[in-house]
Amino acid sequence: MPLFVEHPDKVRYPVGDLGIDTEVTQSKRQRWLQQMAQMPKQLEAAVSGLDDRQLGTPYREGGWTLRQVVHHLADAHLNGFVRFKLALTEELPPIKTYEEALWAETADGRDGPVELSLQLLGALHQRWMILLRSVSGPQFGGCAFSHPQRGLMTIDKAIQLYAWHGVHHTAQITGFRARQGW
């Protein structure tokens, strides 16, 4: 699994911060891919049974609502899927970032039904796994995109990032539910 780095803010970073493992093995890669494949179902379980009021509650003071966290995962992973496709089909493509906080405030991110993003994530991750299972050994370390803040992101590094990202945000929701007794 990704190397989770201890973080003092356990509410905001319940599984720790991301640490990229530079010693990638086939076994580690398979665990990360499994985390990515399971994320949509785990996220769905994390929000199962929550009503509109609960989904509209921020998971921490000054943080996004549970609904916004779900929609953020769909936004981020859509971007991630495209980044992987670019890395596999172009020579070191530069990618564009996006304003996550502003996307979370658009009508679909703030008020849209979570079921839409849950369905989107389910289908997207199925496609993503088909794509990633077709990647050959050398492509994992050799295909990459150029990220403005993170620098060179190989497929192996990006797998770790998106595996951690899904675990991270799902844990924010499950941690909040536990604290609230929901």
C-alpha cells in the first residue's frame, strides 16, 4: 500500500499524507491497483444511508461537505484518468491543474446528488482498471506526465497518488461518521 506519512491533523489527513514509494514491486503495485478498483464501492458504503442534511455537513470546520468530498473524488479521478491516457499515448505531456476549491463550489459539486458521482466513479474506475491492466512493465516507470506542482509523474507514482487519494477522502467521511455516531 502507499507509504502513508504521519500528519498532525488527523481529521483532515486521517490516513496520513501521501508519501511516494520509490521502491515499487509488482506486489505493491497490485495492492495499489486493488485500492483503486475497490474505491468506488468503499465510497458508496461510506455514504450509504446518509440523508441530505448529513451529506450537506462539513466533515471538519472549514472543510467541504460530505457531498462535496464525493463530487471532488469524481472530478479528481476524471482528471486522473485523462492524465494516465495522455501519459500512455504522448511523450511526456504537460498536464493542466484545476482549481479544486472552485470546482467544489459549482452547482453540481455543491448541490448535486451524490448518486451521480458514485455511478460515475464506478464506471470510470472499471475503465481505468481495464486500461491499467493493459500496461506493460516498462510503461509503469517509463510513461509519465509533467505536473506543474508535482513534477514528473510516472504511471507508478500516479497509481500511488490516486490509490491514496481514494483511501484518504473515504476515510474523511468514515471518520466523520464515526465521530458523529452516524
